[in-house]
Amino acid sequence: MTDHSGELLQGTLEMLVLKALSLEPMHGWGLAQRIEQMSRDVFRVSQGSLYPALQRMKRKGWIRSEWRVTENNRRARYYMLTPAGERQLEQERAEWERVSRAVNWVLAWEGGTA
Amino acid sequence: MRLIPELRERLRALLFRDQEDRDLDEELAFHLEMQTQANIARGMAPDEARRQAHIALGGLAQVREATRDARGVRWLDDLVADVRLALRALRNRPAFTLAAVATLALGIGGNTIVFGVVDALYLRPPAGVRAPGEVVRVFIVRDEGWIRTRNGGPGSYLDYIAMRDGARGFADVAAMVFPMTLDLDRGENAEQVRGQIVSWNYLSLLGVRPAVGRFFTAEEDSVAGAHPVAVLSHGFWQRRFGGEREIVGRTLLLNGKPVTVIGVANAEFTGIDPQPIDVWVPTAMAAPLGLMFGGDEWRTEPAMAVVSYIARLAPGVEATAAAADAAAALRHAAEAYPGLDPTPDVRLASLIHARGPERTGTAVVALMLMGVTAVVLVIACANVANLLLARGTARRRETAVRASLGATRGRLVRQHLTESVVLALLGGVAGVALAVAGSRLTRMFPLPTGAADLNLRVLAFAFAVALLSGLVFGIAPALRLSFVAPADGLRGGDAGMRPGRGRTRRALVAFQVALSLMLLAGAGLLLRTLRAVNAVDPGLDTDRLLVVSVALAKAGYDRDTRETLYAEARERVGRIPGVEGASMVHFAPLGGSAQAIQYDDAVADTALVEEGPYVNWVDDGFFAVAGTRVLRGREFTPEDLAGAEPIAILDERMARVLAPGGDPLGRCVPLGKQVDEGGCTRIVGIVETVRHRYLDEPTVPHVYVPRRRDAAMPSFGGPALLVRTRGEPAAYVQQVRGAVQSIAPDLPYVAVRPLEETIRAVTTPYRIGATLFTLFGALALLIAAVGLYGVLGYFVAERTSEIGIRRSLGATGRSVVGLVVRQGMIPVAIGAALGIAGALAAGRLIESMLFGVSARDPVTLVGVAVALAIVGVLASVVPAVRAVRVDPMVALRVD
């Protein structure tokens, strides 16, 4: 109800989370930092929308969480990919590539029949 | 795959909500901490660093809310909150809650009780049958010829053979004869059991399994009497033989014949009709057991329509196709049966008895009562809707406050609906309690014990009904209440009222009155019917009569021995203190059997004969015992029975038939064989007309002849000993049985039954209909009266200030009372008019249950309308009196 930023943002955010978690398990704040790095200047991801997204993805069974201790000896909730999450990432990446190839092709098109 | 984590997460969110909330708080605190430290590391002051961290996160509370929403259980949180709110609101208004819950409990309780009966009669296939949906009852329709079964009825054994051999649409078809009473054993151990004659494949067609032993073979069902075998029901086996295993191979005495038990059916199966069966015997045993007059002829005689059928549909065959196929097989066979309808048809019906053409009067009544209780529930819902609307006035402010604080309309509707449903469920719980308390009512129905008791299906029904009623009566008030412009609602007082708002409520009252009137009209008609049935003069004094019968002929006693035994029985029973008299009759009164007699129609008024005339055989003193008045002449004396001259007694109807305008007493008229062979019978007496069949059928002219000397007496039917007692006849049953048993040690079962029992069986549907209709009609009226009272109560409350002004301007108390009562009587009058119209239109629904009264009986309709008007006035008077008591000073201060 409060989020009017559209599906693209949500879908993209989820893909970014999956991508980040495919590298290593991370806690929420770490994820926020990583996503900020990854999408610098492209998407402005509010840190606040990260947590509901994580909750949704947990419900979908893409990620799971557990409490661990950080390097600084702090307790934090870490998120990691499930096998379903890995498949989802693969699928989304494929989809993304298909779409972006199409976009590239359209941009490269200079007339005539395909 | 995906469903499982989803489910698990939602479940966790649900069950460990507090834990989840704590975890989230900790997680967010950690996030802020890390961000703050990062900000400090970038050179911010600690306070600023913390502020910026919060800004980056976007508000702790919002994130928390959004994350909770993402758990997908938000609706549940809302529901819990709504239910809490509803319970609190209901607790705050105990009077309203009590009225609404009580009203609903009456409505739901009534429905639950009647549904238990309808469920037992209409919805449950007989237990113990494999794939009951594939099994059908087969009825034969014959429009012309000797046998006419226009609505579908029994046929002959030959029809069974024809269908068995020719109907390809049936995987199998079995024959059965209506259940009969069999005498088991002799002497003191004798009892009567319910037996059914079935074709050998009957039990296997139904897919019943034996508990011990086996079922019949085709061989055992071929030659009459060659294999005297029987299968017992599990219940009978337990009751009579304590479930002993050695039952197989044991010989029982059935109707005096030794019969070997070959098996016991499993516990579930008690037959396919509501009344359980004790013993099954193959069709080949019907004649040897004396169950068919004419011996084994019934299996070869095409006109003996005593057989019913069940069939299992062949795989993949539609019922209509199977019926057409069976009809073709019957038509083919009918070519050989002159005199019968050459083109019989076949009608298939459900295995559930009440759904077929043989449904009993009680089953019809049960269905009608389901309609009645549904109407009562509708009235109850209208009432609660009314109370909710009235109460809404008081809650407008609360609703307005919530709306102005940002609650959406959908949210408000949901909250009001939740309240209604909570109310309805409370009513449902109370209703089920009421149904348990009132379960005695279901015992009025002739059902096997416990069949209509509360079970899971009935509970589920009650729950569904409660839920549905909650939505039905809740939706209009919910929509209406949620449509409050905050500004209007907050303004308060009468200023917020839209004019004409009471119109819906008055319309609801009119609606309730109309429905109540229809129910009460039905109750009135059924009460008048019951009175008419009870007022039928059966031509005898039925109060203190016992009917005693012993099947001596079936048990093989010769005629002389039988007569000696009967004479002895009459003698001994007559000596019992408290017995006023005893006499023998061939066809017992209201027994249903009869025999036609020929008469000389050349000199008779044949227009008076719709059926019969019938003949019956009686001993001396019979009419005195029966309580039948001898109008002229005399009844038979002991000397008559020994005499040689043919004599007879006529009933009044027969007297008018034989001597139009005159008196046949003392005349000698040809009767029976005399009509063809010559001779005549002297008429020695005229008695009042006795009903020998059912009370609700017209009388038939009768001729009575002395019993012992007539060789034409048929082998079926009687005889019976009629006994008049001084006190309650049931108290004499044991003594009378003992007296008869003492005559000889090995008599068959001595059946002793008060005649009132037989009559009760005929009047049961009328009695159930009248009692329950009246009960529910009164309930409906009560609910409607409460509704009217409530509406008027609010009317008075709303107009307190107006009434105060009127009073202070000099209006008399009488005029104020008139104002209120008028307000109340307008919807009552409108409702009554609609109700009368409805009752006239719905009359046809009840017609089949009426006797001696028309469905449009004006006395009933006017009487009910008057009764309703009186109740309406009473319901208006209390609020009116309260209006008069309004102190003008207080009233004016109300705002």
C-alpha cells in the first residue's frame, strides 16, 4: 500500500538480492551495502524496502535465514539461497539476458526486415 | 514444492508471531547500529549518524509494518482484532446480544433438529451397501389392465425374470417382497421378527459381506421348499443368540417350519428400508412359510404384483438408458400376459427410500418441516437485522470516529460483518445446545433409534447455517453503517438521522408478520386436520381394545383344532379380571385386509357403492365388545352360530344399498354365491358403519356373517380375538398373552396389540405435522412479536423529545398510545395482508397433508390473522405505555 514504485523495482530488487546471496550468505545491512554497490546510480533502493522483500522471498522459499555471529561478535540474521532460490536466479538471469538482448537488438536496428 | 515453504512460513508467522516480531526488531536494531557506525566512520557526529541511519532505513515503524504485511497473515491479524472488537461490543450490550442470540438459537436449533431427520431420511444411503450410487430401485409403471401402477410400483416375479434375463443396462437385478412379520419359535420363547423375501442375489448385488457363514446360492432359490435356509441380520443375531458363532447350521422354527441358518450379514447392513430387517429368506421359501396365499403360484402368475426390485447399473450405463432397456425387456415379456398393460414402463429411483415413490407421509412431513424451519430462520434473521439496524443508530458516532481516523469503507464493512458472524456463531452454539435439548422431538418420527441424533454432518450443517445467517442478516446493516459521512455521524443526536430511516425496519417487521402468518395458517390447517382425523368415527370404541392374533393356520393346526383353541382362548381371556368381554372376528378392525362379496345389484342402489361391498365374519357378542352400536335388530347369539339358516348383519351403508328408501331388516336377500345359485340370507340386524381400513379413507359397505360356519372364509387375514378391557389396555398385554399361551405349550407367537397403536400409526404424520407446525409457527410469531416490540421501542426512544413536546402541548396519554400503536399496527396490517395472499398461494404445498379441511379454509386464515393482530397490539402496548410515562421535562432535555 505504501510502495508505489512498481513491479519492476520489486522484481529487480529480488534479483539483486538473489545475485548478492549467490556469492555468500549475508545479513540485512550487508545486503543493503552490497546492493547499493551493485546498482550504484542505476536504482535507488531504499534500505527500508529490503526487509519486506526478504520476508516475501522467504515465503516463496528462495532464501532461508539463520542467526549467526559476525566478525565483530555481534548476533545477526544471515540470509542464504536455497536450491529453489538458485534455480530462480538462473531463470531470472536467463530472462534478463533475453530481454536485454532484445533491447540491444532494437537499439542496434537500423531499418529493413529482420 | 513451492507450497511447502510458503505454508511453513505462514504457519510460523501465525504461531510464533511474538518471536518473529522480536527477531525483526533485533534485526532492524542491528541494521541501524551498523549504519550508524558506518556513518560515524565517514565522520558524522554520533547523533547525526543515528538520525541519518534512521532516514536511510525509511522509518522504523513503517519498515516493521511492511515486513509484517509481507508475512501474508495480515488478514488474520485483522480478523483477530475484529473478533475481539466484536466480542467487546457484544459484551457492552448484553440485552441486545441476548435477544439476538436467543432469536438465532431458536432459528438455528429448529433447523438443526429437523435437518437431523431429513438427513436420516433423505441424504444417507442405507449403510453397508457397496457403491450405493450405482444401485437403483426399479419401479414398473402400468397404465392399464389388471394392475395399475401409474406412479411406479411393484410388479410380478415374472417381471424380475424378464429384467434379469433381458435388461442389459443392469449389471444385476434382484427381487424382494415388502417386509413381513414372521413367527419365530413356539411357546414362551416365541417372538415376532421382521423378515424379507428376497431373490438369492439380493445381498450379493448390494455388496453386503457375511459376518459369518455365507449367503444364498441360485440353487437354494429355485424349487419351492427344497432348501429351507435363512440369513440373519447382525443385530438380530446379537439380540437373540448373543452372537454365538455356532449359529451357522442351526435350525430355527419360522412360522412353524424348520429353517437352517446359513449366514449372518455384517453389522452395518440392516436392510435398505428405514426399519431394520431381522431375517432374509429366498423367494423359494415364501410359499412353504405360508407367506403367500396361493402357494408358489406367485412366482409364475403375471398378475401377482407383490415384487419390488433393485438393480446395479452396468458400468458406464446412464440411468435413463438402463430404464429404457429394462422397459423394452418388460414389453417383450408382456406379449405373453394378456390382460396386463402391453407397454409397461420403468422408473428408476434412488436406493434411499424417501426419494422414491414409496415415500411415507412422515417423510413428506419432514421435508415440509425443513421448509418451515427455514422460514423461521429467515424470520429470525430479519429480526436480528432489525436489531442491528436499530442499534446502528447508537453506533453511528463510533463508526464515524473510526472512518475519520482513516478506516477504509471495506475495513468497516468487514468489521461489522465480523460482528454479525460472531453473533451468528454464538447463536449457532446455543442453537445446537437447544437441538440437543429438543432431540426428543425427533423421536416423534418413526426412525430407527439414534438415526437422527446429533452427528458430524448435522453439526457441520448447523455451523454452515449459522455462518450463512450471519452474512445474510449482517450484510445490509454493515453496508448501511459503513456509509456514514464522518461529519454527519459526529454531529450526533437526532440531527444525524436521515428521515424515513425506520422504513427498512418496518418493512422487515411486515415481512416477518407475513411469513409468520403463513406458518401459522399451515399450523392451523394441520391442527384442524388432526382434529378431523381424530374426530372420524371409526364405528367402534377404540379406547380400550386389544387385538390378539395367533397364526395357528400357518403353524399347521387343522381347522377343528384351531376352532377349539380359539374358543378356549376366548374363554380364558374373558375370565381375566378387568376384561369386560372378548369375541372373535376374521378381519380385525383397521387391519387393512378385506374380502369382496357379491350382491344382487338388480334391486340395489349401486350408486352408493364406490368400493366393495366387503364381507367379514364375526362371533356372537362381537359388536358389544367392539363398541359398535346395533341400530336395529340384534347381533349374533351363540345359538345363531350353531344354527343352519343363513343369516347376516348389515352395516348402515350396506342397508341403504340393499333397500333403497326401505329397511332390509327381517328380509331375506341373496348374498355371495346365492346370487348365482339361488337361496337367500335373512338379515337379523343393522349396525353402524365401521371403518375396517384406514381412518382417512371413506367407509365401505359391509356384510357380517357368523364366523364359524362359513366355508367361504379366506385363509388370509385373521382371525383375531378382540378384547375389551376396563382400564388402560397396554396394562393387560402380558396377562392376555399369558392366558392364551396357557392353552397349549407350543403355540406360535401370541401377538397382543392395543388397537390405539394401529390408529396412532395412521395418524402419526398428521400428529407430527400439526405438533411441529404449531410449535414452529408459535416460535415464528414470538420472534416477530419481539421484532415489533423492538422496533417500536426504538421508535419511542427516537421520538422521546417529540412525544415530550406533544405532551407538554397538552396531548392526552390516550393519543400518545394511539400514535405508538398505530405505528406498530401499520406494518402488522400490511404483513397480514401479504401473509394471507401468500398462504392462499402456497396452499397447494400442504394440500396432500390435509384431511377434512380446505387449504383455503377461511376460518383458519381469519382466525390466524386475528391472533396475529392481538399479538401485534400486545407488542405495541408496552412501548406505548413507556411513551406515555415520558416526563416532558426529561424528554425535552434529551438532546
